[in-house]
Amino acid sequence: MTARSREPRKLTRSPQGVVAGVCGGLAEYFGIDPSLVRVGYAALMIFSAGFPGMLLYIIMWAIVPKRRFYE
């Protein structure tokens, strides 16, 4: 048997994101529907009184690089 060579996955913000592409990028990274990530994020915002979820989103917006259209 031969081992398949796979490129390492890289977490990036989606260029077609609703606000900053953070939720879309997470969905692409984990291979799930972006709507599920957005609903999960909305639930986090509601149940944590907004602040921790908003802070996490802003930090990821600043740290995670944006994927270019041509990649």
C-alpha cells in the first residue's frame, strides 16, 4: 500500500464571508456547512451574554489570514 500524500490544511477566513469570513473559514476547515457554524456562533453569543463570543470573533478576525480568490 502507498500512503496518500495530503497537503496540510490551513485555517483561513473565507473571502465570501458574511461579515469577516471567520465562520465560513471555520466551516471550510472542518468540512461542514457554514450555516451550522453561524448558528452555533449565534447560540454562543446568546448564551454567553455576547461579550466572550464577540471577543473571540474579533481576535480570530485579526489573527486568521484571509484566503485569496485565486488559492
